[in-house]
Amino acid sequence: NGEGIDLTSIRAFNNQNLDFNPRRNKNLLYAGRLLKSKNVDQLVDYFDELFDQDDPNMSATLTLVGDNDFGSPYSVNEKTLQRVASKHPDKFKLVVYQSDVKPFMKGCDVYISLSKREGLPFSVVEALALGCECILSDVPGHKAFKPLAGVTLVKGMAQFENAVYGALQRTALENAPSLEEFSQETIVKDIHSILCKL
């Protein structure tokens, strides 16, 4: 589980009364490096097609918050990102790297991570702590979240499409998940317990 995450600061942030405009659309978010290994290219292609359909039952915006090394062969194609951003300016947003993504998460309904591999993804813990539903790839780093309310694990784009459709139809999460097992305090206690047994 890595070094854990400071849930206290996330809870304090979540309790702030931020002035977000009411919205009809669902706001979806990806925060992280804009890499092919994170399947960001597939995510962008899927939403490009979804936005082209202009289906009122699938009303959403997608925001990508992250950095991209456009010279790297592992990065998502810059021209594709710019094309989709200019084609759907009201629905697709690109935001450069932010050291604190909590303000974006506070305003989103669904957090998406389709990585091909993960360790302990702090961004998922933060998103869940801020009340976001999460659609995650079914990889080892995400499997720890499977039993939590609001988490859907997906294998492949067909399952992802079904999960997105379901998320866009739901009004809200019914129960907030408990994230104590990922907190710094729990990780420290677990490590202490292991060390005492040595």
C-alpha cells in the first residue's frame, strides 16, 4: 500500500464550501501523466466519439489534468488532444499539470483511471474521499478498491462504455466509501505490527 495518504487534509478540503455552479452534465476527470500506458489515448478517442453522438442521455464533460512529454513515443499524441479540444471546446478540457488536483476532483462526478498498471494510486484515494465515483481498470493497484462503494473495475473498452453509461445515469453515490485502510496512520500501524513480529 505504499506510504499511505493523509486523509485528514482531504476531509478538511471536502468540508469547505466551494462555489461550484450547478450543472446538468456529469463532470468526468482524469488526473495524471498523459501517457499511452495510462490508456489516455483510448479515453480521448472514446469521448471524442461519445461527444460526436450528442446524445442528451450521455451528457458529460471530460477534463484531463496532467503533463505530457510530447517528444516521447510513450506520450499521447499532442495533435489528437488539440483536435479533440478544438472540436468539443465545451465538453473536453485540457489542464496542464497541477500539484493539487483536489479542486478539480471536488467539482467532478466520476474519476477515471484506465492504467495498464498501478501501484497505490493516491489520486483514486483522493477522488473517493471527495465523493467521486471511480471507474478503474482491473489491474492489481486498483483491485484494492473493488469492495468500496462507488468503484467499478473494468476490463476492456466494452466494460468501460457500460460503466460510463451507468455512471452518467446515476444521480449520486449512495454510500461514501471508508478509506481508512489507505491512510498514513493505518499504513504506519501495519508496518509497526510487521516489524514487531520480526
